[in-house]
Amino acid sequence: MTAPRATAPRTPLGRRFGLLMGALLLSSLGNGLCFPFTSIYVSQLLGLGGRAAGGYFIAMAAASFAAALAGGPLADRGGPHRVGALGAAALAAGYALLAPADSVPLVLASGVCVGVGFGLFYASIVGVVDTAVPESGRRAAFAIRHIVNNAGIGLGSVAAGLALHGADTPAGTLRWLYLANGLAALPLIAVILGVRPRTGAEAKEAKEAKEAKEAKEAKEAKERSGDAQPSGPGPTYRSLLRARPMALLILAQALFAIVGFTQIEATVPLLLHDRMAVTLGWVSVVVAANSFALIALQPLLRGRLERLPETVVLAGGPVLWTVAFGCGLGAALAGGAAPAAVRYGLLLAFAVLFAAGELMYSSAFYPLLLRWSGEEAVGRASALASLAWNLGTASGPPLGLFIVAHASATGSWLALALGAAAAFTVTAALYGRTAST
């Protein structure tokens, strides 16, 4: 008989991380108040038409792309906290501008501000979170950050639905919600600046030891990949992507968005309702079950995930997504003739398994990004991850909706499962590139 395996001790994440997560929760709650309604608000309620609404999102996307590219080097040179605070300020200004908006120029200016805010924020938030927790707490910290973001958006959406239900003047109500969204980003500015690393000899020594360790790990990873780079003034976007593990990691980020996150948000609800005749009430139950499972599973899985190599955990995410989509396929094959407990049980299993895959992604992706980029290039690596994510979120929904429009329920679930399997092949290659020989 073998002795039971000891449970890994849990690292306290600290007060600074708690404050940061509280501010992020408030900011994401503000986003949830407004995000689903922006196109309706601009085109119909303000009477500016579809072109103005489209212009808002184009301006936001272009500004986010440019700001992320500029924000990465800025975060590396001047520290992520200043860039993150500037991004939060731009978000506050952008959303607040939509409250009094009554013309196309104001709408476009809002889109530019919001895009700049997102670009700077996501180029810096990885470094901000990393400095708020001990190194051994990275994996738990990024998993919690993922949960906080989703919980805030969900709570905000519920609050917005209640506020807009039966409102005599929806445009007037939304103006107040956009103002509230702008105000919700203000505490984030103060908290980001407040969680800057301590100064003094102890902090300096800890930073130097951390930099030496990360440089050694990055060098070993590059040597194992057969793509070590000569030393120079510092990593650029091009040199980061020349290292095969980093290139595969960024590709994986795009695939996670394309075949995973956007599909459960955009494609699966339509697939359930239009192809499987699932009522809107049950669609909401499945989506809610996914959100609640994220919260419930995190403390249960945290210790187990931290005992596994990050590349193994990352590869496990799309494996669970493939199984989850298989549960949806089983529900479609069962059809309406099957007992309701079987059909809806499989759909709830889909929601829970998908949530477990999300946690595996969030607990492994950013720690790997930090380790392979090295502290001197965290901002650039974060910007690349943000751009890959934006590419995925832009292309994923159209692909998924096209599949649902042209395939049966079983064909759609099968296509989603194959997409998740494709993401696994990339993460498996990532493990093969970095496994110790």
C-alpha cells in the first residue's frame, strides 16, 4: 500500500491581491451593466443608425490594437502599474463619454478611449497581478482573476436587466448605466497604483533573485526549443515570437478564444435554442451553471492543478472542452424522446466540464507567459496575448454562427468538439517542445 500523497500547502495571496480583485470586480460589474447594449443604444435609442454603432466598434478595435502594441514596451520600461492606471482612466473616460453622447463624433471618441483603455490595461494587468502575489501563488491568482471577471460581468448584466425592465425611457436609463460604468473604473486606478511593489533593500533583493531565476528558465526553454536567441538590448515582439514555445503559446491563446470562450458565449446558446428547441429559461440555466461551477470548482481544483506542470494543465483544458462538447452531442443525439433528466443532465455536465477547462486555462496560461517572457518583456508578451485574444474573439463568433446556420445540432456539436481537439494539438506540441529531456 502506498502512502497518501501530501496536499500542497496553499500560498496566502495577501491583502494587496484582495484589494486588486475587489477593484477588478467593481470594474467588470460596470462593464456588465452596458456591454450587451451598446449597439442597440447607439443605433436605435440614440437614433444614430447602424453605421455609427459599427464605427464605434471599429474605432474601439483599431485603438485597442494600437494601444496594446505601444503599451507592451511602455509597461516593460516604466512598469506595468502606470500603464494599467492610464488604461483604467481611459476606460472611465470612454464609458462616461457615452452617457451624454448625442452625435457620431462623441460616439467615435468614446470608442477610441475605450479601445485605448482595453489595449493599455491588458498589456499591463499580467504584470500588475504578478507583483501583487508571491511567485508560488501565480497560478491561483490568475484563476481567481478569471472568476472575478466573469462574476462581475454576470452580476452587472443581471443588474442592468432589472434596471431596464419596464423602464419608460431606456435611453435615459442606459445613460446612467454608462456613467456608472465610468465611475466603476475609478477605484481601479487608485488600487493599481497602490499595489506597486515595496521599495527598499528587501524588495530589491527579491526582485533581483526573481529576475535571475526567470532569465535562467527562459534561457533553458529557448535552448530546449533549439531556438536560443543572442543577447541584445532586450526582447522585441519579433524575438519573442521566434522562440517556438512563446509562438505556440500565443497561437494557443487565439485558439482558446476561437474554439472555446466565444463558442460558449455566442454559439452554444443559439445552438441550444434554435437547433435543439431548448427553452430560453433552460439556456439561462446552462449559462448560469457554467458561471457558478467556476466559483465552486476553483477551491476544489486549486491544489490538484498546482501539483501538475503548467504545460500539462494547459493541455488539459481543451481535453475537457472536447469532452464537454461531447456531452452536448450526447444531448442532441438523445433528442426530445429521451427522459428530460438525461438530456438536461448532459447539458449541465457540459457546463460544469467546460468551467473546469476554463480554470485549467486560467491557472496555467499566464504563469507560462510570465516565465517564458522574463520580467523584462512581460508587457510585450501580455500585449501579444491580448492581440491573439482579440483576434480570437473577433473571428470565433462568426465561425460558430456559420456552423450552426449550416449544420444540424449533432453536426454543430461535433464541429465544436473538433475545434477543441485542434486546440489540444497545439498545447500538446507545446508540452513536447518544453518537456525535460
